[in-house]
Amino acid sequence: MALGADPGAVARLILGGSLRLVVVGCAIGVAGAYMATRSLGSFLYETSPTDPTSFGAAVVLLCGIALLASFIPMRRAVRIDPMNILRTD
């Protein structure tokens, strides 16, 4: 922000970077969970190993938690006064 970025651009940068990592992690996790369904299918009770509702709920829950976790640093970065940062560095 000290070099001219507006708070919206800083917020998009922080949230976009964190959500990009979450989407890649969820894709790898869903692929790994789908591959592990053959060995874990006997442990499940009254649900199929490849239940799309369970996979979707897990992805939505993880993305929501990651969005909430990245919201706090984003809000802090947007509220910082650039002049104070330039004075301290």
C-alpha cells in the first residue's frame, strides 16, 4: 500500500493466494481420498465410499475455514497505515 496499491488490491492478493493453495490442497486430498476408498470402504456404515455429498461437504468446510483463517491477516494488512511502516523500516 505504501507503493500505491489500494486496500482492495491488497485484500485480493492475500485472499487469492491463500485460496489458491486451499483449492490445490483440496484437489489433491479428494483424489487421495477417492483412491483410498477401496481399503476404507469396510469401515463405513450406511454410506458408499464414494459419496459425493461427503466429499463436497468436506471441501466446502475446508474452504470456509481457510477463508476465515486468511481473513484475519488480510484485515490486519489492509488496516495498517503505510506511513507508519515506512517510518519503522
